[in-house]
Amino acid sequence: MIPLIEIQENAREWGLRPTVVEKDYTLGWVLAAIASHPVTKGWVFKGGTCLKKCYFETYRFSEDLDFTIRDGHAFEEAAFKSAFHEISAWVYEQSGVELPKDGMVFDLYQNPRGRPSMEGRLSYRGPLAPRGALPRIKLDLTRDEVLASDPVSRPIAHPYSDKLPQPAEVLAYSYEEVFGEKLRALAERQLPRDLYDVINIYRHSSLRPAPEIVWEVLLKKCAHKGIQFPSLEELKKHPRHPQLSSEWANMLAHQLPSLPPMSLYWDALPEVFDWVKGKSSPAPLPRIAVGHDVEPDWAPSSTVARWGQSVPIETIRYAGANRLCVQLQYRKQGARPARPYTIEPYSLRRTREGNVVLYGIKTDSHENRSFRVDWIEGVTVTDRPFTPTYMVEFTEAAPASAPRLL
């Protein structure tokens, strides 16, 4: 098990509560165990935690593990309890994280469509070793889903010093399946996390599938649930629409370093619907010009990381991924005092001398600027959104062709 100090330092770096980081750490181990156990190996991972653990990590920290159980696999309370007794022993042996047997609960129930579903709860004792009631992980298990595309094997992201045994992979929804499922969920229940997820899935242009594939997935999902194909007009009429704004902070704030305004996501929906219906195709954005001395093949880790800097670099990456400006307190070597700069963040690169450099646009003058990270003395994520002029590279593929500054 990683030491308490690693949880605390990651929490500081990532701008989160230590309890959120500990849960993310525990989720990685539990997910790896589920993926390798004979009873649960055929489960198909889905939902927000699937996005976080299998596709892109600069994202909200999710809390639950959601699975579709395919036909031919056990769906009985006794089988699940027996499997998780073995899973808990494996997790403890491998990591030291405890999943007490008396803290495991599985409740079989009929969902509103009369189909079998199950909710599980796993108590755990991790590096924070809390006194009193233990924190819990929630499991949502269902057979009431249609798989519109074949599931895929995806690596499990685990940005901690005790690496998962390899190969650490889980059977998961394909990206187009997650996209279609989240659009369907937004239409059916309109929760804040569904809106947040849909926009973030769409924004990852390096992963974005063809719109006709997402359209086909969405049609199958809606037909299976017996609901209308979603539209902006229908979303506005949804009975839960008035609660979307009021529940935004309550449901998402603890999962993010800084909560973006809901309007930033709602206002982006028309572009998503136009794209999925084939009415528009966003033009690819150029990459911001970088210094001539950068390492051409270097790019930040695709997962959240500890950078060993005095400022939380992951907070900058998060802000860029969520289209929020950041305010920097910046001091060039030998200069006093630090000066404030509010920028649109676009890219992190490393020079041949080993210096990490942040590239962005100053909001007051609209000029491109570079900032050596070791000269940044403070970072604050603002609630000021920006419309990207360049590709936001923090969660995209490695920048192989960024233009050079002359």
C-alpha cells in the first residue's frame, strides 16, 4: 500500500480532498481484481469511471464502478459475494487495502422496466485508515443494456507508485459506445455528470469516432430504453431540467479541482447535436507555436501525474481540458516581485535543457506567451471560459507537428 504522504501530496497536486484521491487509488485495485476474476471477468465496464480509468485521466474523479453483465454470466447475490470474498483477499495481498467481508452488501432488485439489476457496496480501509465508519465504493450492475458495439480491452490507469500487476486491463465499452450511452443517459435522466461527460467526450478530438457511428449507437440505446431520440428542445422540457443547475455544484464540485460553470457545458450542446446528426463537422484547430529548442517527441503523460514542481501542474492541465482560463503568479529568474497573468492554457512542452514550458494566450492582449513552469509561483483556476484558438493539447495525442517559434 502506498504511504499516507503520497495520498496527501497527490491531493495537493491535483487540487482534491485526500479522501477523493484515496478512493481513486482503491478503485484501481478493485477494478484490476474484477477484471481478472473468473466470475467477474466477463463484466463490461462503463460510465464515468470508465472514462476516467480507461480513456482520459485529466477529468472528473468518479466514485462508482458500473458494469453491464452479459448473458451467460452469473447474476446471483451468492455468486457475487463469493467472488468478492476472493477479490478482497487478492486486493489485500497485492496492495494492503482491506475490503472487509462484513462491509460487502449486494442487493438484487427490479429496475423500473422490470429487469434484474443489482447494487453493491464495498467498504474499504486504505492509506488514510479512518476511524469509525469506513468509506464505501458503490457497484451498479445490470443486464438491462444493449451493447451496440463490441467491448474492447483497455488498460487501467493507476497513477500511483505501486503499479498494478500487468497486464492491467479491463473489458470496457468502446469509446463510441460510451458516447452514445452518455447521450442516452442525458436524455433519460439529465444529471449534471451526464452533461459534463457528453461535452468532455466530444471535446477529445483525437478519440472522437465518426458521427454516424455514434448516431447508430444512440438510436439502438434509445430504442432499447423506449425513449425519444434526444434533442435540445426535448432536453429543455425534461422534468429534471430545472434541477440541472441547482444540482451542478452538489454533484460535481468534490470531483474536480475547480468547478466550471454549468452554462459552459449547456451552451456547447448545440454543436454536439449538430455534429452527431451530420449537420456540421468542426474544423481541426492548429497547434500553438512552440520554441525552437523544445524536444519534438516529448508530451505530458496521458494520465494524471506528480510533477515535483512547487505549483500544481495538473491544475493547469485540468483547466485547459475544461476550457477555463488560469491566473499565474509568474516571476522570471532574478525578477521581483511575481506578476499576475491570466491566460488561456494550451500546451506543456519540455526543452532540450529539461525545462517544462507552458504555452498559452494572454487574455488582456491576446498575444501568445510561454512560461517556464519553475518560474510560476502560483496557479488559480478562474471561472472565465475560453473558446480555443488552438488545439488544447493536455489530453490529446502527442504533439508531433507543432509549429516552431522563429
